[in-house]
Amino acid sequence: MKPAPLRILLVEDDELFRLGLSVRLSKEPGLEVVAEAVDGETAVELTNQHLPDVVLLDVGLPGIGGVEACRQIREQHPEMPVLVLTSHSQKQLIERLIAAGASGYCLKGIEAGVLILALRSVAAGASWWDQTVTAEIRAAMTGNLSIQANLTEAVQNPLTQREQEILAQIAAGKSNQEIAELLHIAPGTVRVHVHAILQKLEVRDRTQAAVLALQRGLLSTSYFLSQHSSSEVGNRHD
């Protein structure tokens, strides 16, 4: 049975940009743009009407604006992922988006393949923050030590908790199917997380990801050994 497509609400007030983006996303297998909005109020209304899997939201919207639209969407639908796509990268804006509950942030001009990966990642429960923007915030952050500490931790370990769990199983030699069964998630969701892990760590394959994670301390050696030991025990019982 063919899996259901990822249903996207596209919110962008620039007509030409929205049209091009809609056409590109619609051509991608497994993606479907179910509705389009040009302002914040309509974005909230269409979210309630269509209940998409993910909202792709521009910040510079007429009406209540993108940040407030994000806040209202997340307030009414706490599990609804919102991926922000915009040309703006000011520190204050990112802080407001984080406070509004955005799941991720990408700059306009991003490659289509990376944007699609980001959409799939946030829809699967991961987060996606543009590395350049995050670095700029860290460089500019001087007064708010708590936010600075959180951002530092995010840059040092860009993986979400779920991605770390999956990476630990990868390091233990588990296949995607085995990881899916162990974590009670779909194999397709595991694949999305694995792609996100490789993208974030800037490596080509699973082995490099596991090695790099151990080198950076993203995955503790003791935890890796415990997972690997459990895998060996399970194999002996098979």
C-alpha cells in the first residue's frame, strides 16, 4: 500500500515565489501542497481547516505576521510542526520564533533538496535550524546567558533526542527496520531521521556518523557499549 503523502500548508505572500515553491514541492514524490495562504490570519484558518502534516511559513506576512501566526498555530495545535522559510536572519527574530514554537528555520535560497529534507525532518518530530543563522546568533549574543548557553549546546550537539536515540542504535549495528521495531516508529520515519543525522553531521554514511558522534561526545562511549552489548546478546538468542 502506497504511504500517504506529506501534506503541506504553504504560507508565502510573494506570489511568484509561492508559485515556484508550490510547483517544486508538488513534483516531489510523497509531498502534497494541500493549501496556500498569503497572510497570517488565513494561515491559522487553513491550518484549522486542513490539519496539514507541516506548515511552511514565511515570516514577513501581512496581517498578524508570521511570528504571531506561528504562535497561534502552535497554541491551537501543539504537535503541529512549523518550518520557517524567510530571507531574514536577525537575532531578535530567531529568538521570537523559538519562543513562538517554530520547529525549524531555513533561509530563502536554500537548495530544494535540503528544504525537502528539512520538511520531512520536522514532520517526523525533529528540529531544523539553519547553521549560519545559529552561528550568527551565538556571535551576537552577549547579554542573555541562558539563551547563549542553549544555543551553544545546540551547535555542539545539533541532534534532537530522537536522533541521538537512532544514532545510538546505528552505532550498535541496527538496521532501519530493527530501529523502527525497537522505537515503535515507522521505517520511513527512521529513514528521515537518518538522512537528517547525516546532513547535520556532514558525513556520507552511517559508520562515519557513529564515529564522529563518539569523537564529539554526542554519544557517550558507555552508552554505545551498552547498546552494542545488548545487540550482541540479542543476536546470540536468535
